[in-house]
Amino acid sequence: MQADDAGNREDDFSDTCSLCKTGWSCCLGTRPPISNSRKSIIEAFLKQHGIVVEDAFAEEEYRFPKEQSDGYCVFRDAKTGLCVIHPVKPETCVAGPVTFDINVDNGKIEWFLKFETLCQLAGVLSRNKSPLKRHFESAKKEILRLVYELDAGALRAVLAKDEPETFKFAEDEVGKRVLDKLR
């Protein structure tokens, strides 16, 4: 991803991020999946901007940013509370508070919004349909990119994570390629 691509991508989600007044609580205790291409993009961004984050990624069932000792994402600046990789941050970070599941039986990707009790931004979006619609288009694009880029094992592990404090608000067909890798 070139710098101008990162800027265009950021334009899709910066307005939504600015609606959040929670102090970046979404960066606490989360493990957003990182595809090979997203890892390369983040590493290039860090290098280009002279940002040093030692040993930034962990890998268990899938790759994700390591957590600091306080449980926050390693890319969260402790002084400012801001994401140091904001323009190139992981797809699920961009999509939040929209999340997803894939129903292999009916071939659908199901779209969920977190409850306001879990994410204040979700409440703001659910009460304001125009920002939700704009954000949802960006979230879909980001999540679909991730779904196609993750290998089968990583995607299965992400889908196995339970997210009970959400409600389904939409669904779309998901491509045969995704369904094949999940079968």
C-alpha cells in the first residue's frame, strides 16, 4: 500500500473514529487478525515514519498485535492514547464496532453491530443512520479484504471467537472462494 492509498483508506474511517469519545477503549484486550499483507503494510509504515515497535506481533491461532502490560494494543501510544499506525491499522479496527460471522450453510457473511454497553460508538452509530451507512460501507470493504486474505486456519480461528454482545443487522452473499476454504 502506498502512502496515498493509506490516506484514501483513512478518509473512509477517520470521520467515524472522531465520533468516539471513549478514549480508545477499543484498543484494550482486543486481538485484531493480521494478514500477511497487512503485516507488511504495517511494517513498511513503521519504517517509513521511524516508529520503533519491537516484536510487534504475536501468533497463536492467528497473527495479531501484541498487547502491552496494561492490556492495550502495542500500537496504542501510552501518552496520547492514539494509534501510531492509524492510517494502516488492521481491518477489524477500521470496521469496529461492526463485526462479522460467516454462515457456511447459507453462504452468507452476516454483519453485526456491538451493543452500546460494550462500545459507545456503536450507540452513536445506531442512533445516526447516515454515519452508520457510511461506516458500514467502509467496514464491509475492510472485512471482506481480510476474509479473502486470511488463510483457512486463521479465518476459522477468528470466526470461532464468540461475540455475544452484538446484534445482526445485515447479511450478504460471500464468495465461493471463502466458502471453499471454510469447508
